Amino acid sequence: MTALLLRDLKLSFRAGGGALIGILFFLTVVAVIPFGVGPDLNLLSRIGPAIVWIGALLAALLGLDRLFQADRDDGSLDLLLMQEHPLVLTILVKCLAHWLANVLPLVIASPLLGLFMNMSEVAIGAVMLTLLVGSPALAFIGAVGAAVAVTLPRGGLLVSILVLPLTIPVLIFGVSASYAAVEDPAPFLPPFLILVAITMFFAVIGPLGAALALRNAGD
Amino acid sequence: MRLLAENLSAHRGEDLIFSNISFELKEGQALILTGRNGSGKSTLLRVMAGLLRPASGTISFWYDAARKAHNLGEVAHYLGHRNAMKTELTVRENLAFWKDFLRDAAGGTGYSVVDAARAVELEQVLHLPFGYLSAGQQRRMSFAKLLVGYRPVWIVDEPTAALDVSAEALLARLMREHQVRGGVILAATHQPLELLDVKRLEMKGFEFAAGDED
Amino acid sequence: MTESLAIRKFSDLANPTRFLALAERLLPWMAGLCCLLFAAGLYLAFTTEGDYQQGDTVRIMYIHVPAAWLSMMCYSVMALSAIGTLVWRHPLADVSHKAAAPLGAAFTLIALVTGSLWGKPMWGTWWVWDARLTSVFILFLMYLGIIALNRAMDDPSKAARVSSVLILVGFVNIPIIKFSVDWWNTLHQPASVIRMGGPTIDGEFLRPLLVMAMAYTLLFFTLHITAMRNEIWRRRIATQRRLAARTASREV
Amino acid sequence: MSHAFYIYTSYGVTALITLAVIAWTLLDGRARRREMAELEAAGIRRRSSPPVTEGKQA
């Protein structure tokens, strides 16, 4: 299993891998927002956490369609499906590799974008923390979408359409926890803990669903 | 070691591809599937590997009288039309990954990466990215994958497509060696493969639709 | 004499093998000179008086402004190379703009970070969507896009042609971006933004600035030539590997 | 003087980025050199290997 993790990480960072593109997309999406709403620093700092979260959400979905499709195209997926060790575990490891290579860099880049959005230090920290605990859920939910769309020739866009509605709870609690950290009356902990719970829930449900989909997508 | 397939049939979409296929293989035996294109050879092999669910029938595999495998896929190698190797990684990285990931099934041990590459006579290209190899070399290297992790059953689909005569003979020899060690081979092929103790199964295919069957 | 030398230099450069030989001879000198200039520049930067208005933060200017210059010069070098790729189909031009892109991104990043660190004590915020800063940021994104494009394609000569087109479109677009960002900015924030480069530059600041600018430029060219050499090697290795794969199959 | 933090940070960051780029360029060059040496070694083996493979095939 470690071998699979290392292989997937290597593939993401080698030439042609998607790791750089995701983070670039994140930067670009967040960077064009001020051109739409204007360079008013107060306004930007108010909407900052939400923008950074949405940007990270979209960027996290970007490389997702290749999660299983790349393995299917060269036939590796058949071999992954045949093995004795549980498929759920294999998928969990693949999700983990995807998260490490494609999503974790977004979390690391988020403070930088927080500066562009003129967010306070506390808000930046809160967004980074909520992204850190919330983004694995995106990878796990995305795995289901990627598994469903694996046999489709133009699955890329479809995966996003399928997955985005399912990620709404993550977005809601991630953003509300970030705001709770800066706006006094709202407590930070309840939404944050719900976010943690959502991530753990999908860590189980996501790979199970993806395994089911892959078993039935056999062609 | 005994491999038993009983009354297998499979659909693809609405079409019945084949039905009522039964066979039994013992240690060291090989089953060669022949038949024209579209007769269901590849489908049968994918059913055997557990990648497609059969519409009916059962597949069972016994190590010996007492021990039965959960399903055939776990004790089998499957070499389909695609090579299951990453073009971005070097040959060595590819083989090392599969060796580590596949492990060995009960009853044998796989070759080391270098030995496997030597067995397909391509140890000079281990350091090259897989994508740099020619189609024939890629095929041979993906055959080396069958050697790095031990599996008693090999399911190979047109293993010698895109290969020249000498490479074909090389792979046939490797398959015979596998049989000598007690392995079982299921192969679909157009070329005459010289294997030991061969059973043949000619796939006829179905022209009529699935509805006619009932 | 100088003319014939220039012509010889040019034909030298035209051939990758000659280029490698030239680079081998030139690089130690360039690296040495570069170190000397940096030493001098840093010495001057820390010994000259601070500005009465901006205090010591003016010292940031000595690294910020040259980096910003270079971020634009590097893009110009890339645009020239892109023309070389598209018009003369010169292999060295391909190598040149591919090698320059990460360097440009690095210098732009330096300009952005130091600008931000300069802005914090001056404006009280790390970042304002000021026209100049924003343009530099967009330039940074363009560099990263070109790097990503280069990495995404296997065939180097095809990648070079496609990214040349992108570079040139970007080059044409930069003034438009600058203009529109300016317009956008004045629309939203009339005159409230404190302009960068506020202090009138007098001789006291000019000397370290110029030395640092020269050091940076030399650093860029040193790194550029080294990176070009690496890239040429990378391509030769790729060719040799394909050859090795072919020979291996012939023998069996 | 109160701005010392910003000045040193910006010089530090600049040094860091510059050194990173220099190190990357040098290491890249070294890796390429090593690969070329590797290929050269393989080339020597390539020249000497034909009798071995012939022996194997016979």
C-alpha cells in the first residue's frame, strides 16, 4: 500500500502531473475576484474566507477526474481491482495520495491568498485550519464521483457537476467556522467539530461508495 | 490445484456473448481460447479474472483438496490488451511497484525486478522511462510483471500481439516454465502458442440477442 | 574587429554544441563577477544613509526594484526567444524561453514578496490592489502558466512552439492588462493609493541600486545560460535514451 | 530602526528564493551529468553485451 501511495505521489509531481496546475488554478481564481468586486480592502477582507474556500473547493475538484481514469486507461485499474487486499483500502490510499499531492499544496498556499484578500491573521489561520480538516472530505466525496465517471469518455466536467452538490455541507461548515473565528458572537468550535465529523464520515462512506462503483463499472 | 468453471455465461449490454461454458484445469495445464474477433474470448478472460460478473455460472479454485480461494482474481495474474504500466515512470519503478503491490500468492515466490527483466531479456532498459520503449518492448516488460509477484494462474489476453517471432518464442518459453512449476494458464490467442498439456476451447460467439436465450 | 567577433559569437551560439562549449568557458567568469557585484551591492545597500521619510525601509528598494526590472526583462528575453522559435525555428530559442520561465517566476516572486514587505510598514497592509502590484502579480501568474504548459507536454519542440504563441500573446497583452488595471483601479480608488517608488531617487540611493541591478542582471544571465545548458543536456539524454531502447531491441 | 524586521525579512526571503533557484539549477545540472554518465556506462555495456545475449538465445 505504501508502494501505491509513493507511486501516485511520484506521478503527480513528475512532469505532466496535475499538482502544479491545481495550485495555479487556485491562485488565478482567487486573484480575479477583486477585479469583479473592486479593490475595496474592507469588502475583500469581509468576503475573503468564503472566496478562498470556494477557490480551494474548485481547485480540489480539478484533478479529480483523473483519479481512477489514468489507471483505467493503461489497465492498472484491473490489477488494482483483482487483489486480495480490500479495494476500500486501495481507494483510501489513492485518495490520500491525491490529497497530499493536489490538495495539501492548496492548504499551504491559502495564507498567501488570505494576504491578497486583506484578511486578518486570525481569519487566515482559521481558513487554513478549516481547509486542512475539511479538504480531505472533498477528496473522499470526489472519489465517488471519479469512480462513477471512470468509464465515461468526457468524465472531467461531469465529475465536477456530480460532486459539487455533495460538497456543499463541507463548504457551509468550513466557511462558517472560519467566520466564527473572526466574528465574536458566533462560537468557533461547533461548526469546526461538525466539519471534522463530516470528514471522518466521508472517509468511510467515500471509499466504500467508490469501491462499489468501480466493481460495477466493469467493462 | 484445480480450477473449475461451470456453466459460465456473460452479457455485454443486452447481448449474450457466450453461454454454458464449462472447463476444468489441473496443475500445469493450459487452456487456449480460439475463435474469431468478437467471439467473446476477452470477455471470458475478464469474467475469469473477476473483472466482469458472469450472468450465470461459478468459478472456483482449490489450492488443494482442503483449501479454496475466495475468488480466482486473487490468485491470478491478468494481462489484458493494456500494459498496466506508467509511461512516466522508469521500467524499474514500474516493476518495483507491482512487485511490492502484488506480493506473492501462497505457494511460490516472485522474481526480483532485475531477474524478471533479465527473463524477458530487457535488463538493459531498466533505467529508461517505460514510455521510451517500443510497443514490443513494452509488451515484454508487462509480461515481466507476471514474474515479479507469484500467482498460480496466469490469464493472458493476446500476450504475443505486436511481438516478433523471437519475442513470441521467449514468452511461450516463460509460460511453459510457469506450467512446469505447476502453474495454470488461460490464454486467448490467434498465434499458435506452444504450451504444454493444452486444452482448447473454441469460442463460437452468438449472433442472436439475449432475449432469445430464455 | 568587434563586428567579426559579434558574428562569430552569433554563429557560435547558433549551434548547441558550440553553445555548450562557450557556456563552459564563460560560466565561471560570470558567476565570479556576479558574486563580486552582489558583495559590492550589499555593502553599499547597508552603508548608505536611510531616507528621512521612509527610514531604513528604503533598503528594501535595493532588492525590490531590480527584481521588478528583471521580471520584465526576463519576459522580454522570453518574447524574443519565442520569436526565434516561431520565425527561425531555432532549437536554442526553444531552450532559451523554456529555461527562462522559472527564473522569471522566481524574480517576480521576489519582487512581489519584497514589495509586500515594503508595503506593510508603509501602508499598514501587506497587499493593495494597486495597479502596479496587480500587474506584477498577473505577470507572475503568466509565468506559472507557461511553466505548467511546458511541463504538460512531452514533445519538447511542440511544447516550445505552443508556449511561444502563449508568450507572444501575453507580451502583446501586457500593456492592455496594465492599462485596464490602471483604469479599474482609478475607478475604484481615486488617488488614495500611495504610489510605490515614492522617494525621488537621488545619487545616494542610485549607486547601490545600479550595482544591485547589474548584479541581478548578471545573476539572471548566469542562471539562464546554466539552465539552458541543463535543458540541452536533458534533451540529449532523452534522445540517447530512445536510442538505447532501440538498440536494446535490435540485439535480442 | 523599527522597520528592521521588514528589511531583514525581505533580504532573507530574497536570499532564500535566489539560493533556491541557484541550488535547483545546479542540482538539475548535476542530475543531468549523472544521467549522461549512466547512459555512457550503459553504452559501454551495450557494446559488450551482444555475445551474452547471443549465448542466451543459442
